[in-house]
Amino acid sequence: MNDYLFPRPAGREKSRVRYGLPARNSAGDGFTCVYCHAYVSTHPILSGVENRNHCLFCLWSRHLDLYAAGDRLSACKALMQPVGLTVKATYKKYGPARGELMIIHACSECEKLSINRIAADDDPQTAFNVFEGSFHLETGLQIQLELSDIRVLKRSDHDAVRTSLFGQADRLVEAFFKSNVLEFD
Ligand SMILES: [Zn+2]
Ligand SMILES: [Zn+2]
């Protein structure tokens, strides 16, 4: 094999490459999930998102951002639980509005809520379990979501959520969710 055609990573980099981990100097490295302890690559090519902020296996996140996605300025750092799914509207000039399925995270310490894109390599079954778990949210959290104008997808959205998670690779579906589709800036 003509392996001298490829740059040879040295030292620790070599073993990272051998075990299929992205090299440290590539865009994005990775983190160990504080909740399930799995190693999660943040490489944009694998996740399809720029700022991977949750684990692809358990979907838990950490409260790291303060003002904007990826700023990592929050002092909280506590675990953020995936509590439900919602839909973000995307508009094209022509054709119907489309909805992108998003995960709602709630901080276990300060109760901050955030809405995050589902990454391409997120476990769809875990996301579906989060959806089903959201039928039984505690009242305090339900009120908080309402006050934040976040509409959690409901039982009546079951078929749409299934299709979106398991039926289409790009996770984009026509906006046929029965809940009102959220509008973000
Ligand atoms: Zn995890
Ligand atoms: Zn927090």
C-alpha cells in the first residue's frame, strides 16, 4: 500500500487515527459525555452540525453556552436533560414551510431551556424515547416551556415524528406537525 501518499500522523495522533478518532488538529475534536461516559466526536463531517453540544448516544448536554451557540461562556456547566422535541420552521421562497425537528434541553441546575438541532449521527431511537417521555413532563417544566413559548410536540404528532426520525435521512419533513410550527429569528 502506498501509505506515504497520506500524511503520517505522529505519536499520539497516530493512535487516535488508528482507533478511528479524528486527529486533534482536525476541525473539532471531541468530548467524553458526562452522563453516559461515551466518547463523542465533534467533527462536523460526522455530526452535520457546527457546534455539537450533546451526546449522540444519550442526547444529554451540558450548560456551557451563555449568549450564543458555541460561545462556552456559561459558568453553570451542569447537565442538561433532553426533555422533548419541537419543530423549527425554515422558509424557502417558494413552496410550503418546512420543519426541522429539534431537541429541547433543560438544565438540571438553573432550569435554563435551550433548543438544539438534531445531529446527523444522533441515535433516532433515543430521540424517539425523549419524545414519548415528554408526554409526562412535570407541571413546573410544562409551565416554564409555555412561558418560553416552546411548543413541545404532542402525542398527535407521533406519525410525523416517526417519519422524521426514521423515514428520511435529512430529518426535514413538510410541516405537517399538528402543533404550531415555531418561528425563530
Ligand atoms: Zn451520553
Ligand atoms: Zn444551568
